[in-house]
Amino acid sequence: MIVLVQKAKVMIDKEFVIGEIDKRIYGSFIEHLGRAVYEGIYEPEHPSADEQGFRTDVIELVKELNVPIIRYPGGNFLSGYNWEDGVGPVSERPKRLDLAWRATEPNVIGTNEFIDWANKVNAEVNMAVNLGTRGIDAARNLVEFCNHPSGSYWSDLRISHGYKDPHKIKTWCLGNEMDGPWQIGHKTATEYGRLAAETAKAMKWVDPSIELVACGSSNRHMPTFAAWEAEVLEHTYEHVEFISLHTYYGNRDNDLANYLAQSLDMDQFIYSVISIADYIKAKKRSKKTIHLSFDEWNVWYHSRESDKQLEPWTTAPPQLEDIYNFEDALLVGSMLMSLLRRADRVKIACLAQLVNVIAPIMTKKGEEVWKQTIFYPYMHASLYGRGTALQTVVSSPKYDCRDFTDVPFLDTVTVYHEEEETLTLFAVNRHQEETLKIDCDIRSFEGYTVKEHIVLENKDVKATNQHNHSNVVPHNNGDAISNGGYLTANLPKLSWNVIRLSK
């Protein structure tokens, strides 16, 4: 059998620093949507359920992913949510119509319960406040409820619910996708910017230690993109620390070459928002730098047609349950690398979402939990992508496709952890037919040798994992070797690779 091989060169130097990687870049997202909460993280009748009704098998998989922060409670759901409905005795909580997803919300799980669950999975909470149907008053009250020690109405109410110590939520989102006409309480950039600024001021008067995320565009293809960011930051620049980005991709046309190049669009989105933020910084003569929170990103397209058939106003319908295939895992790997390539400015990111809803983790009621194909690149990046992102110099063969030109077959980024003396190379070979041989100059890492070469590959790009049957799983039989300051490896066609070195 003849194996065709392409060749690429890579230079890695410890002085080529992009920036320190904030662990929150590996965050995720739980929304009151579909089966994310009910039958996802919470199923009191399940054999694995703990004393609060949380599935411990799900908890263990989330801990396996080492998720540092989780955005909650939405999403589009957020813009119609009254947070007070989700606190106090469960028997007294109202059922509400969720207009965003045309479902019924029972409010069995709310703020306190979700924070309990986040503590069980060792994650912080990225709390979001409703700026669709609500505003300053509800937001400042929620900060008081969560973060004020005692001696005020809302903090004492929390204490009466059995939570003496404050939750100390650090990161807060000022609404969700307020540029979108689909959003409850949709606003112009000026309307939102003014409300977000005044809400931010009141929230920080309650707790000056919190960090705030202003809503950026829902995606870079919105007609108001760029103008929206500029106008919102005109109002909020001195009151927030982050501007948000959202994007989803799909392979609706079954064009694999074009699909795997979508991370270039993500790169451009990030670069554009950095430019806009820095323009406002210059305009305001500010010394402050706004960072990016890419708090919704993933593949999402498989379930859109089936979702149209769902009966409205049920509780926890199976919405947005994309079953991911192997090609989706490759793109997710490239999207993770897009985030790492601008780790100097992207400090928070949330894979949307975490359980059942466009998620790496899936459950079946009363049965075992299972891992989707995208679980693996997300896990590898979260576990091994801690430290400093390095500017990897790459010379790779390229291809053109429908929407992109000069797409490198080799997509790669490198992470260096100085204290642990580890070096990790993440790489995707986008070539559909040929192995990609990489020659890496790692002379600045004297004494480092390959410890492991993990590969995720499959002959069938449409292969999926299902309950009790996994077709797409990684192996550690990659052939990377290091010798005399050089690293060589053969990356199989259409593969996700993690090459781990240590001293």
C-alpha cells in the first residue's frame, strides 16, 4: 500500500510568546434549554443521583474535562428569566413559559442549586443577568443575593435558604445576544450600551471585585457587526472587562474541505473584535485593555430540522441534541486552537453547551452517560493546554476551497508550561488523502523528549459515538520522536494530534 505524504516545517521557540493562557478559556455553558438541566445534570430518579438529585456519572465526566468555569443560566433563556423564581422552597416556585425555546420551565433548579452543582464539578460560575425583560434593579439584587455577606434583604434571604456564606461569583455577563431580533427585549446598540453601562455601575457598587462581560455581536455575519461592538464599548468601556463573541459552524452542504477551514473565519472574528476594542481604547485615550470572552462557540447544525417538529410548552424536550461525528471533532480541535492563538486577548471561552444540548456529554434517562466525538479534543486541550501559548512558525502546503484561499493543511499551536517543564503541540491535519509529515525545530527546548503522541482518527468522517457504542476514540500510538533538538511526526490524514514532551 502506498501512503502519500505531504511535508510541513514548524519552528517552536520559548521566546515566541503569545500570552499566558487563562484557565477560563476552557469554560463551558449550561442553559435552561432542552435536557441540559433536567435529565442532564439533574435526574433525581437516576441510579447515580446524589442527595440533591444530581447525576454523579455526569459530574465525573465534567470533572474529567476539568472545566474551570460554566456560564449560566442562558443563553436566549436568560432574556425572559426572573431569577427570583429559582430560589426559596421548590414547592413554592412558579412554572413559567420560556418564550425563547417554547418550553415550560419548572424552576426546580435555580441559582443556589446550580452553584452547588458547580462546586461539585470544581468549576466557577459565570453568572448572567437578564437585560432583555429586566435591568438594573434585578441585576444588582442578584449580585447582593450571591455575593454580599449578610445584613441586607437579599443576602439575608440567601442565608434563610441555608447558604450562610456568600457564593462569591466573580464573572458576570450583562445579558445575552441583545443585537439579535430573536432576543426577548432586543435592543439597538445605543439602547443596550446605555443599559449595560448603568447596570454595570450598580452591580459594581454592590461588589467592586466582580468582572463584567458586555454583549458583542451574536456572530460576525450580523448586519450590525463591528458598529455594534464600537457603540456598545463607547458606553461601557470603563465599566466592563470583556466583550463577548459567539459563533457556530456546520457542514450543511457536505463540503468537508470548506468545513474544516471554518476556523479561519473564527480567527478573523477574533482579530476584528480586538481591533474594534483597541480603536475605542485609542479614541478614549484609555490605559485599560478590553479582553475577549468567546462565551458561545461550537458546531451546531445537525438538530435544526428535528427541533422544528417538537411539541411546544413541554418540560425538558430533546432540543438541540446534535449527534456529532468525526469531522465535527476535527473542527472543534481547530476552533480550540483559534482561541489559543490569541490567548493574550481571549481570556474566557465557553463551549456551548456541556450536557445534552449541542454537547460533548450525552445522557439517556435512567441509563449510562456517554462521550460524543467532540469530548476528546476539548478534554485534551483543557488538560494539556495550560501554561503559555507560543507563536508557532509554520510552513505548510495549502489548499483553496469555496469560501477560503490558502488554507494550511497543518493547523497547529503550541503550549509551554515552564513550571511543569512540559511542551504540548496540538495539530490537525486537514488533508483528506495524505499523511502530513512535520519537522519541528525545538532546539530552544533542550532536553525535552516525546512522552506521548495522542491521535484521534477514523476512516469514516461521518462516524459517531452513541449510547453504549463508541466508534471515535483516541489512541496513543502516534509516531512522534525527538532527537537532537528536532521533533518529527507523521500526522495521519484527517486527524487530531496531541504531542506531549517533557524534560
